[in-house]
Amino acid sequence: MNKNTVVPVLIGVIVTAIMVWGLATFLRPAPELAGQPLEARVAQLEEELQVLQAENQELTEQVAALREERDELRGELREIEEGGITRQPKPGWQEFFPSPETTTLEGKSTGEVRELLGVPPVKIRSIAANPDFNREIWIYMAGEEDPTGLYLWFKGNQLWRSLLDEFNGLYGSGLLEDEEFWLN
């Protein structure tokens, strides 16, 4: 054979061998993709996905609860900033007091009454270790120019008695001498 023909044939054989080797390598599946190891990895990823979904659900619920609490606090803050403590109860308070000595709120808690009437401008409070012995007196002014006071007596954090009567201040009012209220 001629020397000129051997070199091209040799190059052709080498190139063909490289192409066959590359094609065989390309078509052969990777060891980690064949059979069990891939299925195990998929199962592991599915377990991780379930854990992350549960954590996401829990965090979503916590965020919703925190947003609700934030909105409630913002509402309370806005109410305090806008309304604050005023001399008169909230508008419409008269519907709860059909006569000067009776109320439809009797037995309601301090929280319920505060929500309906607002924060009282005058409050006398005696807090005991046992909440049943707590005593409070709240006084609102019935009107801007009216000296009538709306008196509310609370025993054990429940409205016990009410009275619409003149209020000229605490001095000389006798509120602290009411033994039936303070001692019973």
C-alpha cells in the first residue's frame, strides 16, 4: 500500500472510533438515573415537599392571625386617638337607662359597658386579689352643660347599680361612704 493512502485511512478509522465511542456514551443511561436511586430521590423530594407545605400552611395561618391582631390593635389605637376619654358616654347611651335609677346593662361586665358607653372620665377603683371583691365607680357627664352625672357601680367586674343624679365633683359626694357597695 502506498504511504499516501494509509494515513487518510488511519485518520478515518480513528475518527470513526471516536464517533462510535461518543455515540455509545451519549446513549447509555447515567447510573444515578437508572432504576432505584432516581425513585428514592423522587420519594425524598416528595417528603420534603410535604414538610415544606405543612410549614407553609402553619406560617400562613400565623400571618393571618397576626394581621387580624394588628388590625384590631390599629382599630383600638384609632379609637383612642379619635375618641379618647370624653366627658359624655357614647351617643345613644340613653337607650340603656330608661329611668334615672334603672339600666338594661345591669349584670354586664366592665368590658361590655366600656364598649357600649366609652371610657369613663371619672373612675374610682378598688382591686382585690379575688376579682369577686373588685369595686369600681364610673361617672360620666350626661351633657356638656348639664351637671347631671351618670353613676355606674361595679361589683366583681359586673354592673351592680346605676343612677342619674347631679355631679359637682368627688369632694363631698359621699361615694366612698357607701357601705352597702364597698363592704358587701
